[in-house]
Amino acid sequence: MELDNITISTLWPTAVLQSRFAENLDAMKSEVYRLNALPGGSITKSNYGGWQSDVRLHENPVFAPLCGHISAVCAKVFKVKGAALHQMWACINKRNDQNLIHSHTNNFNLSGVHYLNVPRDSGEIVFRDPRPGANQAPYRLFKDDGDSEYFMPADGLVILFPSWLEHFVLPNRSDSDRISVSFDLTLER
Ligand SMILES: [Fe+2]
């Protein structure tokens, strides 16, 4: 029996990028709480509980340094001029608030999240491959751990991922606020 010539091609890898942007966290947190206190209520997107701002934070000067960082990461990794931010919004998850599984629309190249305040046990972000069968046996043998990948947020962490990639956020099991900023972008060539 000839078994020496087996090859495996791992096709179409899903790139999830992580970087760190720890400048300006306090100013952004203050601005999120200022917006949170304004009348007008919360936008409902994936949040199950929790508060979400409107989607125009990328036009707010307090978030300009974060937008610059995101653009610079995209320029470096994808060898493009930078990134155009189209939507950016803040989320405050209090105890038991969570975000249900969803993906972002095909209008964008990448989506992402930046963490401003992550108390202990306030909810990991979990990614899941949306392709039917991608998580079935025997293919899951090539993955580390079941059908989902858990990422532990931290203050200042930025995660960028393809907009079609499904994700959700586990419930906040702490008594402190979990504050994050989500965004959608296209690459500028
Ligand atoms: Fe999302």
C-alpha cells in the first residue's frame, strides 16, 4: 500500500488580523458615554440587550486616530493605500447583554472591532465558518477546536475580519461595562 505521496491543500484560509491601539482609550470612552447619555435611544443591530450608538463615529474627531490606525494596518497588510471607513458604532454591554450570531454585508471588504473597556468575564467574541459543511467531519480534523474560534478581547485590541464571517459575542457576566467600537470598511487602492 503506497501512502507516502499524500498531500493536503488547505484552500481559502480565512484571515483574522489582530493589532493593538491603546492610545486615546479614555477620550473615546468618555465620548461613548456622552453619546450614550443623549436622548434618542439605542440602535438595534446584533445586540441582545446592550446599547449601540449611531453608525457615524468615523466622522467624529475623537475616533480619527483609531480610523488612522485601522487604515495603516490595512495599508501594510493588503499593500493598498489605506481603508475607507463607512460605518463605525459603539456598543456598551452590561451584565447579561450579548450579541447574537450575524455577519456584516457584502458591501464591505472588512469589518472589525476595537475594545475600549473589557472587564474580566465580559464576553469573548466567537467566529464561525458560514460555509455549509465546513465544520463537519472529517474537515474539522484540520481545525484546532470544534466549529468555532474564540478570541479573548482586551483593552486596546483591534480585530479585523472578512465582513462575511459569522460572529457573536458571549454574555457579559461581569457587573462592569464592556465597551467596544465596531466598523465596516473598504480598501482604498
Ligand atoms: Fe458584528
